[in-house]
Amino acid sequence: MDKFFNSPFMVKLQNFGQQLGSNKFLGALQGAMMSTMGVLMVGAIFQIITAVGPMFHLFETGDAIYNMLYMPYNYTMNCLSLWVVSLMGYNYAKAYKMKSPIMNAIDCTICFLIATSAFMTTAEGVTALNMSFLGSTGMFTGFLVVFVVVRIEKLCIDKNVRIKMPDVCPQFLVDGFTSIIPLFFNVTIFMIISIIITYVSGGTLNLASGIMALLAAPLGVLVSVPGMFVIGIFASALWCFGIHGSMIVYPVLMPMMMQAAAENAAHAAAGEPLVFFPVALFIALGVCGGAGNTMMLAIFGLRSKSKQIQAVAKVSAVPGWFGINEPLTFGMPIMYNPILCIPYVLTVPVIMLCYLIGYKTGFIIPQWIPVLSLMPMGFSAYLGSLNWRNALWVYLMLIPSGLVWYPFFKVYERQLVAKEKEAEALEAAACEVE
């Protein structure tokens, strides 16, 4: 194992990761993701509650109690991109030593809402805000917005393009007037882009949905077994760049998944053997703890020598069992982290290959009952197939996913342990000076 840790490939990978970490934009991105841990955990807790309640008949999906309990999830996880954009805008502006980063964060949030959301009127005449891209699906668009907004505002500061106020004015008033011209430029830019995209698409797309549609366009033809491997790798790789890969491929695959389930339901009703459709391999995208099959990363992290990894793992393990791995994905973080992105992507084809073997040997069968609710590992696999071996197979997949995750986990652990020891040494030295 030491040879692997010290191999030229891993050394270069660690150096590359450190270089990314020193980049202002990526540093702001990772800082924002880690800062959302509270938002993610509260959202995950209420998501679990609303998933478990109907299972024990405490309340029913869609009733008044369910809607009340689901509200925290709506304002945390379903607005995740909104909070990430605000935090990232603040961090990115602070990295450039801008005088009022909180104003830059607000400007980023305004432009993000323009780029992703639109007010709509329901059939009842109620005006509502479209939240489709305020969750993780709009995150990549949010990254682009933050980059453009902060850089334009930095350019305005450098060129002294602002409304000048007398020195006697309070600082908060100066900051407010200083932001007017840069914000006007940014709002105008994103308004024009949104109008063009909406006009060209006949009113069906905005900037965020346009990006998603562009990425999803070539996926419809990849419905064979090799094609599913390509889709799986593509979707998980997108996650590493902050793009909700699952939501890009899911709308494309959903009709095929429902058609496959319907055909197999007919075969099951007639007492005939079930038929394997390549789209059944899509389950491998996140069968063990969510996208990237991160459950074993959380388990390894529980006994990690790194305090940061151990803290993140402790709050991520239980949500991960329910397939909610946002606390882990953002807390480590995995996005824009090359050491963890490799196993995050690599687990998908490995688990997909295992599922292909399981289907071909007949040990597991294709799921023919659509189960769309959030459940712990193995539960939906059983309920969707009524086959106990399908549930067992989910837990067996922890073995190959663990083999993929372990060496990269150890490399990342060593890197963080070294940083933590260095920070402790600096803190001890500072205490001695005092």
C-alpha cells in the first residue's frame, strides 16, 4: 500500500489537488460547500423523517403533517444552490479582498435567481416562484453566475466604475451605492442571456434548463449495455464538477425504465421469466449510499485519523444509509477534489459490472415494481423485485465499492492529517509566543 501512496501517479494527483485548492475560484467553491453542512444535515434529517413516517403509518405522503415536516427540506436541500451561490459569492469576493463581500454575495444571488427561476401563475391564479433549479440541479449554473458576477464587480472596482459618495457617509451606505452600477451590469447581462434562450427555445428553456438540455441531448441513443456504462461514468463525472449528473440522465432514462418495469410486470403476472433490459444497470449509479456509492467512504471515515474526515463521516453515515450523501459530498468535499473524484467515478462501472454479472447469472432479477420513495439500503431493491437476493446484493456491493474507495481514502487521509498536524504546530507555537 505504501508503494501505491508514494507512486508517481498519486504524488502528482496530490500536487494537482493542492494546486486546485490554491485557486481562488475553486477555493471559494469548496469553502461554500463545506459551509453548507448545517443546511444539508437539517435537510437530511427531515427528509428521513418524511420517508420513514408513511412506512409506519404515522402520517401519509401529501397530508398536512407530511407537508409541514417536508417544509424544512424544501428550504434547505431544495434551495441548496441558492445557499451555495450566496456563500461562494462571499468567499470569492473575499479572496479578491473586495471591501463588501456580503454585497457581492447578494448580487450573485439576485443574478442566480434571474438565470434559473421565473415567476409563474398557477391555474388558481396564484403567483409562485419556480424552484426547479434552486436545488442541486442548478448548482453548475450557480458556479458560472458567481464567476461572472464577482469578476465583473472586481473589474468595476479596478476601473473605479461606481457611484462615489462623500467620505462622511456611513460605510453601509457607501457599499450600497457602490454596488448599483456593477449590479446593473450583471443583471442586464443575465437578463439578456435569459431572454435570448427563452426566445430561441419558444419559452421552454432558461439558462439553467438550457445547460441541462444541452448535456442530456446525446444520451438518448445510449441504451445498450456499453451505452449504460458510458452514461453511468458520464453522470458521476458531472457530479465532480458540480453538475447534477443524476438529474441530467434520469429524465432521458425514466421512460425506458418505466417501460421495462411495465413489460416485466406483465411477465410476472403471466408467470413468465423476467427480461433483462440494459437500463436496469442505472441502479449502480448510487446503490451504496447515494451517487458515487459513497457508503464505504463514510464507514472508513468513522475510524479515520483525520479529525475533519471523522467529523464529516459521523454526520454522514446514517443519511448515507438512506441514500442521502450530500453531507459527505460537500463535507469532504468530493467535488473538484481529484483524489476523491477518481473513486467516485470508478465505483460506478465497477458496481455496474457486478450488477450485469448478477443479472446474467440469475442471482438477482430486474425490478418490476416502481419504488420512487426514499428508503434505507436494500429496502427498495426488495420491494421493487420481491426478491430477497436483490436486497442482499446491495450490501454485497459494499465490498467492491470499498476496494475502490480505500486506497484513495488513505491518500486523502494522509494529506489531511499532515495539514492538521501543521495547523496544531502553528497554534502551539503561537501559544508559546503569547
